Amino acid sequence: MTAVAAVTGSPARPGTTVLRGRAIERIAAAVVRDTAGEVGVVALRDDRGRLRVEVTVPVRYPRGDAASLTELGAELQQRLISEMGSKADRKVSRVDVRFVSAAKRART
């Protein structure tokens, strides 16, 4: 993703804060790591001015929590939508979550 998100400063502090695509990807990856407890692969795409997020998360068993993968997927979607808005000032149109075996991810 090469798009740049610019957030203007307040009138008391003029200026611009620029978030480059890689910074936005790192924010999304940190949200995935904090939520899933695993480092996932994050792909971001422009969707008519909004952000489309695709996440691939390795699954290891046994998992330390009792959450089902469906619950974890829903939590990832909610947190990415919320935190990309609050931390990167980006609106998210869609979050696709894919779970793969940890062994499969290691080979790819």
C-alpha cells in the first residue's frame, strides 16, 4: 500500500502528520498480534477511500484461551475497525480473516 494518510493539526498547532503505507500496515499488524497472540500476515488495500484489511493468522494448539476461532475472528474484525480508526484515522470497509495451520504458514 503506497497511499498516504494525512491528519491535519489543530488550529493551535498548525502542521500535518503523515502516515505512510508501511506505518499503517505496522499498526494493523500490532492489533493482530495483541488480539490473536500471534504475528499474522496483513495486507491492506484501498477500497474507494476506505481500507480493506486481509489478515492471515496461524493457529497453534492448544490455545491458551477458551475463545473459539469464530469468536477470535469477530474480535479481530472489531478491533481492527476500531483501532485503525482511532490510531491511523482510517475508515475500514472490510476485514477478512483467514486462519491457517502454523506449519502451513511456516512453509509459505
